[in-house]
Amino acid sequence: MDNYVILVNIGNRNIKYHGQGFENDEIPKSRFLEVTKYLWENEGEQKNLSLSILPAILGKYPAAYLYMFCTLQEPVFEQDTHFEGLVIERMLKENNSVGNVKAITMRGIQPTSEEKLIPWYKDTIKQIRKEHETAAFIMYDTGGTYQQKAALKAVLEFYFKPAFNSHSSVRHTGLYLYQGIDDQSGGTMIQLIKKTASEQLQQLTNVMFLADHYNYAAASDLLGNTTNPSLSMTLSYAALRWHNMWQEIERKYSLNNFSKAIKQHPVFNTISKDHKKSFDDESLKKVGLGPTAFRHCRNLIAKSSAQAEIGDYSGSILSFHQFIEGFVYGYIQNNSEFKIYDDYRNYSEKLKDWLIENENDSLLERFGRVPGGISFPLLVFYAQKISERKNGNMPHFLIAIQETQSIFRGKMYKSFRFLDTIRNAIAHDGEGVTPAEFQAYFPLVDESFKLFMNEEANPFDQINALLEDLILL
């Protein structure tokens, strides 16, 4: 497996030619092509040469593959580095000081023209990438024109993720950006390249764009290492919450761990309430759920509504079906002896046996037969029966859920696929949802959102408001 690939633009300071009276032993730019051509053609002069700048990065990654990008313009220019690259390649191969080395010349391309450099780098990097699919790539930004450096960096950032993620760990693949800095002893030290102020601003713009579309995991990945831990923490929290991973949230994020900037923001009330499941009795009583199921359903309907907002109809329908499943399970658990929300495996068979013994006639009337096993439509049926017997306030909502399921053949959705059919097509066949189908179910999505949110804003939009404020700090 490849480990590292170093990519470097060769400049006019990568070799020193000793004993010629040149200042600092550096070949004059006005004679650079002429002298390096002579060195290439006269290998005996190699004893008078030493490498500069490159040894620092090669010492850090001695087994790396090294690709050097050189110039040979048309007509040729006195500072072209074609022959210098060939000389360095020969020196490194003879010294066995690098895993493998190759000088690649951009022929006939002006090194100050980004319009020509970008396509050349794209084609070249694409080919190198094919040859080293498992490697981490390193750009060593020391030589070449400003345009060469900018073009190579842009192409590499297009093709590769940063090698460091938001938790400061290192990927096996990705992109490192280094630069060589002259030190006081005349040598070279290498440093990671930091983003410029404008690059940082663009990065944060992209982070906010992803967050506005509820893609928190990608936003966190793009953010990478940051001096804003509150922003990083909020993105990580939002990513877990988006996937309803409450156990992981509780394991990772004690409320005391949130920073002062987050605790002082209005959204922290929502975070705290959901974290502690401290919902008022009226909210729980209105929907007939316990705190855990209420939080689960509240988060799913918020997600479904958010997905609808950005036109992710398939995602919204899938989340909505997860919501109604969670609601029915939670309603049965909170209003009967069957703790099916917490322990479906043990209680589903008990519930089926109870229904056959106590609701046999109703089952025959509704399903035309006695079901052989537990199913979601059967659970909806039972939840409705509970609500009717308790004179509860949910029969209308449970009937509306029944209408969405194909086995009940409800009239409201007879012109469309039923919700369970759509859900299965999404989950198992990868099919999408048409806008017309989504609009048929959206009123029920919206009704559910209002039922659980009590006129509160969508929690994910509240989190996005916090993220925007943290970015603007």
C-alpha cells in the first residue's frame, strides 16, 4: 500500500552548485536554463551539487513518492526548470534517498497563466491519483511561480479532502499542505500551511451552506481543525441529533460541557429540555406519550419538516414514517401493559395473543382475517382502540395514520401510493417520491409538526441560528 506522495513545483533554488563563485552557491536566474542543461549533460559535475529545500520534506517522509513539476516554455525561458528537475531526479535515484522520484515537465505552458496551468494540473494529478489510490498526498509549497502554487493547491483541494479531520486525528488518505521556510542556520524548516483570511471566510461560508441544508456531518468534516471549539461541538451535536442518536449524545455531551457561548444562546433552552427530557405534562398528555418516546418523535417530525423545507421529499417521507412508527409504539407503551416501545421482541407476541383472545371479532371485521403475526397496521389498529376506550384525544390522528397504510385502503390516498408502499420503495428499492405524492401527505406532516412543536420553531433551525452566531463571533 502507498503511504505518501509528495508533489512539488520546482523553482530556481532547489540545487546549489558549489565552487563556481555564485552567491550562496545558487545558479543565477539569468543563466539558469543554460547551467542546468550543462549539469544534465555533464554528470561528472554532480559531485559539486547539493540539494536545497527538498531535503527537509524528504527527511520527514523518506519512503514517499516524489513528483516534481518543471517548466519548459515555448519559446524556452532562461529560468525554465526542465533540466534542473532531471538533475534532481538523477541525484535522488543514485542516493536512494526517496521511495521513488519522477520529474514531470509542463511543456509549452506559461507558468504565470492559471487558465493553462489548471487543466494541466488536473490531467496530471488525475493520472497520479490513479497510480496511488491509497496514498496521502502532500503539497510542498516552496518553488514555482505564484500562479503555479495557487493552481496546484486549487486542483489538489478539488480532488482531496484535508488529511486532518475535525477531531484532530489523521486520515489514512487525504491532503497535507506544507511550506518550506528558511531558518537562521541556512537550512529549511517545514510548516503546515494555514488558510488565508479569505480562504477561512469561504470555508465558513461553505460550512454554513451545508448546515442550512442540514448536512451537519459534512459541515463538520469541512470545518476540520478550528480555533472555534463551540462551533465544532455544535456541529457534532447537530449531526448526532439529526440521526436521533440520543444515547451517543448523552454519552458525549454533558450539559456542563457546553461552552458559555452556547449556554448563553436562546437555543440552549431547547437543547437542555431535550437532553433532560424535561417536557411539561400538558405536552405529553396531549399526545399520550412518555418523555422518551415524545423526544424521539418530536425530533423525527422536526427532521421530516426540515427535509421538506429543502425539497428532500424522499427523506421527509422516510422520516415521517419513522415518526408515525415511533408514535404508535410509544402510545401503546404509555397507555397499556405492553411495553412495546422499549422491548418490542418480548411484548409483540404477548400483544398478538391478547388481541386474538380479546379482539377476535374486531380483527375479522377490520382485516378480514386474524393476522398470523404482529405488524405495524395491527399496532395502529390497537392504538386506536386504546384511544377510543380511554376517550382520549388521539382517535382522529390515529385514524389519519391508518389512512396512510395500504392494508386499510383509505380513500384519502387512493390516487397515490400508500405511505408504507412509498417507504418500502425508498428503503428497499431506492425509489424516490414525486412532488405530487409528497404534497398529498404534507398536510399530515404539517399537522404532526404543529402537534408536537407547540408553536416552537423547528429545533434544527434553532441550531442553525446558533451555528450562524458562532461563525460570526
